[in-house]
Amino acid sequence: MKKELINKKMSILEIIDKKPDAIEILLEFGLGCVGCAFSEVENLEQGALSHGMTKKEIDQLVEEINKL
């Protein structure tokens, strides 16, 4: 079975739905997106940028989530 990879264009809720353990990593990166009203409509990149993350940090976040 092919492992589905997460990408920064996915909504935060979609990521959490596919990889529930991603919540811990999101929190480690300073994103408390789980209860946020925008988590359904914003993609990961939009949410992270709005929290001041750099594109490099976002790429690192996606990489960490995909290691799960």
C-alpha cells in the first residue's frame, strides 16, 4: 500500500484526519490549529505563514509530518 504524503496545500483538518499524530508536531511548531475556526478553510501553508513561519520552516514541518 502506497503511503499518502502530506503537502502544504492540504487543509489543516485534512492533514489531521489523515495523520492524527500530526497534532503533536503542529503544536511543537507553535501551531495550535486543531481548534482554530480557519483549520477547515486554510491550507497548512496559509496557516503557518499567518503565524510567522518561514517557507523553510513550513517545509520542515511537512517533512516531519510525513515521517509519521
